[in-house]
Amino acid sequence: MYKITIEIRRLDEVPYLGTSLDLTGLILQGSTPDEVVDLAPDIARDLIAVMVETGEPLPPNDSA
């Protein structure tokens, strides 16, 4: 299981933008902060699958 921190900012172009220093390449946008958080697990899972396929290093695993 991976535990990541998401930074959510309000921007002019999109209502809310989420990124994470824990998972490079994770970029989320939603109409509310809750929507950004709700989207994060599925998008992060997809991104990690691509990282595995391409041999990119994975973030540290938090097996709590």
C-alpha cells in the first residue's frame, strides 16, 4: 500500500489542481478539493502500473 500526500491548490484555469511530491507525475484536477481526493487512488494506481511497465523507480512502499 502506498501512502501519498496531495497538495491541492486553487488556480484560475481549473477549479482545483492536486499534485504530489511523493508520486512524481501525479496530477489531478477537480471541481472541488474532495473530488481531487476521490480521484487520487485510481489515478495513482494507474500511474504506478505504468511505472512498473516502463521500469521507472517506484515511491517508497508504506506497508502500514
